Amino acid sequence: MATYDQVATMVGRPRGARTVVWALKTSPTGLPCHRVVAKSGALAPDDVFGGTQREMLEAEGISFLPDGRIDMGMHKWVPSELE
């Protein structure tokens, strides 16, 4: 799982998380947008993915905390030096 902040930083806009949200919301289908979440592990509002983000992530083996957030300690993407 990547966070909006991570994606923003990778494209040179470390304070551009909201722009990443907008870009993913308006992106063409086929991109794995459902794998980008808030740094807290919170999912996007239901209207972004039609309420299916959690189902898509569960199908990929992503685990959730009791409060509905993704367990970021287990699933957060940590880029390696080689990438």
C-alpha cells in the first residue's frame, strides 16, 4: 500500500497529497488506484470507488484493523534503494 503523501513526494510535490487524490480520482480505469490510501490507512470515501475499495483490497490479502483502517504497519510500501 502506498500513501498519497508517498506518491506526491515521488513526483516532486511533497505537499501535494490532495493533488494525488484528484489525479487518481480522475485517472483512466486500469490503474491500481485502490492501492493508494491515507497515511493513517483510511480508505477513500465510498463515492470514489463505489464502495468497493475494501473488497478489492481484501481480495488481494490486505488486512484491516478493527476500526476499518488498513494495517499500515504490515502493508505500507517501503521503497528500496534499488527502485
